[in-house]
Amino acid sequence: MLSSIHPLGERARQNRWGGTAASFAVGAVASAATAGAVLGWVGSHLSDGAWRWWAMMAVVVVAGVADLARIRPPGPRRQVNEDWIGRYRGWVYGVGFGAQLGLGVATFVVTWGVWATILVAALSGSSLAGGLIGLAFGIGRTVPPVAAGWIDRPSRLTAFNRRMAAWSSPVARLVASILVLMGAIGLVVA
């Protein structure tokens, strides 16, 4: 799906890539920040204490280790509905796709980092902190469509898809390693 939102495809559909990509970004950031704020509010009803920090860091470490061990995270086995692309205007499916991916668990969950983000937002104990965590997550979800902004001919689309496929595993390992490192540092500092 993410490889469907690029200038070449949007031009073929009589849409502006900038409008669709911006709509995707708005949907992703808004849904992620809202979900994070709600999770933070729910978490604010838990007892306070140092246990929150320990729990957040433990969640981050466990998520990273699970990803490094290639343990498949639970979650739905569905993608966004690509039929929307031919049925609706670019800004409509842009917002819709972005909102689903911004929630993190409305489509395929390919990393334990998604679940870690949800738990850390809840454990943050405040709507503001949870919203900021969600905001960062939503911004991260906007990277692939924005990165596709240079695709203006079929050869570039093929090259982009090959690069994304080639880099997916190394990037996943790097992110998982960073999660483990950040969590471990957080546990030591605590």
C-alpha cells in the first residue's frame, strides 16, 4: 500500500501527490497523537511511582529482543483497502490510510515496537506525554510516502521498491537494537 502513494501513481489517477501525501501525514499524526493522549489518560489512573519508568524501559527492551529474535507480534493480518484508491479522491484515501497506520494496530503489525509504543504511552501517565509519544509515532509513519516523493517514472518506482525490500531487514534489526540499547540505558540510569 505505501508504495501506492507516489507522484507517478497520483498523476495517473489525476490527483496531486502533495495533497495525498499531506493528507496521509495529517491522518497518521492525528490518529497516533489522539490514541497516545487517550492511552496516557487511561494510564493516569494507575498508581504513581518509580515502577512506571522501570516498566516502560522493560517493555522497550522486551520489544527489541522479541524483534531481534524474529518473534512475530500479534495483530491483525490485514492491509488498508486498496480499492479506496480507485473509488475516492486522493485526500480521502490519504487521510484514511494515514489514520489506520497511525493507530498502529489497525493493519499488519510487523514489529513489537508498535506494542511497546502503545504500552509506553499508557505508562507515561498523562495525556500530554502519551500524546507526544503518539505524535512521534505518527510522524514516523509518514516517512515512506514522503520518501516516495521523487518517483516520477516507472524505473524509479521499481528502484524504490527494490531499495525498500533490501533495507527492510537491516533497518528492522537496527531499530530493534536501538530499542534494546535505549531500554537498557534507561534501566541502568533508573
